[in-house]
Amino acid sequence: MILKKMKRDKTNFEKWFSFRRHQRRFGAKKLSSLILTDFKAQKKMIILGESADKPLYGSANNLEEHLVALRKVFIGQSELCYTHAKIIVLLRREFEVEKNFKLLEKLWQEESDFLLKNLDFHWLLSAAARFAENSDDKMVSSLGIATTCLQVSVRLAESERFLTNTTQCEDDEEKQIRLDNGERIVLFEDVPVFKFGTDDTVRFMRWQLDKAAKFHPAGKILLEVFKRLQDIDTVYKRAKNRHTRNKTSWW
């Protein structure tokens, strides 16, 4: 099978001629004006009602319809989490990007601890994607890109593991002994196999993430995503479970 070259992203000029783009932004001005900015008060407001019967996948072209459906996802959660989601939606639909990105930054600067604790994986990644896409600060944008790369890499690895039915495979003791005895086994281009049990690579990575988290909320998101990957069934948790050397632990 011969694959074509990767499709490039459209320019802003090309996007302007997209009918669907304008259709998805219809009514945005009115809905944007209804977003409240008293973030502290919203933390204590819990959204009441009946939850959606099924998870929300995709989004309706009609913005108001989409936000109504999205609100049901946040039943039982803080109004602030829903406000965060609405800002993300407006940015995705490229409505008043500069204004809404400043609002997103303000929200994260003021309430990062609350958001890190209460947002699920999806919305943390969505926020990271907005920092990557919309920030004029290259450092902040890079932190958002790093979060996306981390998530996509783990998702690829775990998806291949699922597809190839390797989720129940056991460790090869002979190979572990070879690694324990100091044998250097190369994966590709002089990159060696991770030495499960003692390797210090992830610890150094964790130190770098800790520094990034002090720089900007986008760094805090990156660190939080990394931490969560240690607690769900991913290669990071499996590496953590295999680790035996306290000196090189990363959690």
C-alpha cells in the first residue's frame, strides 16, 4: 500500500472560506458573553441535573446545542470545570482567539491547583493543546506540545499492546538477567533497552518536569499528566512496579 504525503494544515486564509468553520461559530458572540469570570465563586457551584445517558463523542455543528450537551457531562461537578470546557470549545472553533486565550490563561493562573485536581485526563490534554496552539510564548507552547507528545506516545504504545494481544505477556527472566548483568542491548540507533528495576532515565525526566511545573501552569499540566500515567495501567506504571532501586525511583 502506497501512502500519500501527510496532509498539511490549512492556512488561516483557506480556513476563512470554510462554510463549516463559520457554521460552527454561529452564535458564539452571545454565548461567549455569558461566560462568568468570578472563578472563585464558581468552584463552589455544583451543576445539578441528570447525567448524559452515554459519553459525548464528537461535537454538534450548532454551538449552543453542543454546549447544552457538554453541560450534561459535568453534572455533579463544579461549574468552574464547565466554564473551562466552554472556553476550550470557543478556542477550538477559533472564536475571538486572543480574548478567549487570555481568559484561559487567567483561569489557569488563578485556579491551577483546583483544575489539576478536578479535571479529567481529557480536559487536561485539551488545555495543553490550547497552550501549544495559541500561546505566543514559545516556551509555554513547547510545554503544551510536550504534554501532547507524552500522551500520544503512551497511547500508541498501549494501543499496539492491545492490538497484538500482548497485555497478558510475562517478563522474560533470561532477558532480565542479561540486563541485570550489565549487558547493553540496543533497540535502534544506539538507543539501549530500558533497564527495568534500576534505570535512572525516568528519574532525570521527572526532575526536568518538576522544573517546568514551576515555570508556568502549562508545565503543571505536563507534570500532572505524567503523574497520572504512573497510576493507570501504562508502561510507566509497569516500569514503576518493576523498579527495585530506591535511589533511582521517580515517584
